[in-house]
Amino acid sequence: MALKRTDEQILAAYLDGEKLKVIPTKRSKKLIVLRWLVERFERGRRYAEADVNRLIAQSHPDFATLRRELYDNYLLERANGEYWRSEP
């Protein structure tokens, strides 16, 4: 029987310090990485798209894909050119 990998083990496989080595293709692993990434955003604060891109780019150069994934997976919301963390 295969052991279930913990979030920490999955993050360790995909991260090099604070840098994301590769965006996971498997949805369950991608969600773990996205939840890690959204922690960079303060709750209740609104961000311009350029600021979102800068924050994400600190972890991975493909900020556009990751920004879209954060939005598509309901971790970030957007309206009128601003983004903010979704409330739980």
C-alpha cells in the first residue's frame, strides 16, 4: 500500500527555498502549491495586476499562468483591475 504524501513533502519536491522549480501538472499537487503561493498575499488588501505579477514572479517566472491558476481555483478574486485573496 502506497503512503500518502503530506503537503510538506509535496512542497519539498517542488520548491527550492522560496522558488518554485516547476508548476505541477497533477491537480492535487498543483492546489497544494497554489495554497502555498497565495500566502504571499495579505488578507483584505487589494493588489493591482502588476503587483500580483511581481509577487508571483518572486517564486516563478511564469507569473501569468500562476495568476490565472490562483483565480481559476478561487484563491484570488478580481474586479476592476484589482485582485485580492478569497475569503475562506
